[in-house]
Amino acid sequence: MSITLDHITDNFCTTVIRLVFESMLDTNINSGSTHGLTLEEVEQILNRYKSVHRVLLDGEVIGVFNPGTVHPDLKKGWELDKHKTYGRIGFVYIDKKYRGNGYGAEVIKQHSSQFDDYAECCAEDNVSSNKMLEKHLTFKKRIYIPIRRAYYNIYSKEIGA
């Protein structure tokens, strides 16, 4: 498995636009009102925000992801140390024809290696993602997120914990 992760800010290819579009329709990723969007509207959104993180397999785009850190307002509910910065990925979306090969796990592994402390939140009914996270992080707790009307599992990796 030879995946690389990169970040682009323009010249979004049709594969990237399609994958972002599909990720917006995936209820495990997005709870917002995105149904009815067209590919052209997604391209306009990408051109406005000028940012996409890609997953590449031997140079071919096979996924998109949204890296970042845990927002300070979430740390208390997730039972995380408020003085630490925790890396996280908001979502990983791998093209359906490449799923089941460990590419999502490799994205988490590569991104989490950049941080001493790392945490993820995953919908309880997203069985495949929970299974993948359990391999790389430690289960911390189960919480209810009212805005999504669902239970989520919190996972973390902490140095010195």
C-alpha cells in the first residue's frame, strides 16, 4: 500500500469534485442540508474555499479527508485535557471501489503520527469506521450529540496518559 496525502487549493479534477460531492451525501459524515446540490455547485464551493486534502494511491485520487484539531469547546464533553492540542480528522471518504483495503486507516495513522495527542469522534452505527478506529486508538467514552440525534464513540491517543 503506497498512499500519499496532499493538499491542493485549485485545479480540482472531476474525481475530487465527485468524491467531495459523495462525502456531502454520506450521512455518516454530513448531517447538514446538502441534498439537492449538483456537481457544479460543489465545484463552486471548492473554488470558494480553495482547499481539498486528497488521498492518492500511486498518484491516483482515491479519497478526500478533512484534517484539523479538536475544537476547544469539545474537549470537556470528550473528557480531554483542556491544555493539550489534539489532532483529528473531521472525515475520511474513500472511493467505494477502494474501500476495505485499509486506506482510511492509513490516513488516520499518517495524520495522527503528526501529533502527540489525537482524538476522533465516530457515529456509533458507523460499524466499519469504529472497527478501524479501535485498531489505532483507545476507546474513551460514548456520548450523545443532540444536534445529530445520535450516539457517538470517542477515541484517543495521548502521550503520558
